[in-house]
Amino acid sequence: MRIGELARRTGVSERSLRYYEKQGMLYAERTPGGHREYPAAAVDRVIRIQELFAAGLCSEKIGRLLPCMRDTDGGPSAAATPKLVAELTAERARIDRMIDDLLRSRDTLDEVIEAARLP
């Protein structure tokens, strides 16, 4: 599929798709006329990239992580290294800390709202 169709199917801008390609996170074949042609699997790849960005990972880490994702047989990829697993475990711990901080902030806000409601 062409870049415009991939953008429509994923809700991601063409500019972002070009960036993903430049960063090595997404691959496209080129037609003789120089147009990008993406395989159908690119839709899932772009969605996975978006999920990883939403989880707070930077493009460099996503680029290193994507080749290590589970293989088509469901088993771990041979490219998954203990170092990468440690980095991802640290990222998860960072996200957990952020969640804890947000929950404390919400609790404080709830207390303020409740106090403001009292006559």
C-alpha cells in the first residue's frame, strides 16, 4: 500500500511515517517511480510503534526494541538481549512510578475538591 493509505488506516501522519522509516522502525519497498510501497503488516507495525511511544519510549529505544518483539511463532526473538530486557524493565518501573505519582496527585485533588464542597 502507498503511504497515504497507510496513514489513513493507522491515523498516523505521512510525515510521521517517513520519520519512522528514517529511524529504521518501518520499512518500505520503492516502486520504479520512487514511491513507497508498504506491506500489509506495516499497519500492525505502525500501531505497535504508536503504543510504544504512548508508553513513553523514545524512538531510539523503539528502533532497538522492534526487532526483538516476538517472532511469528510466538516465541521470543533471538535478537532480544538481557541488556534490552533490563532496559525495558527499567522503563516499566519508571512508568509505575509515574502512575503512583499521578494517583497521589489525584487523591490530593479529591481531598481539595471535597474540602471545597463543605459549607
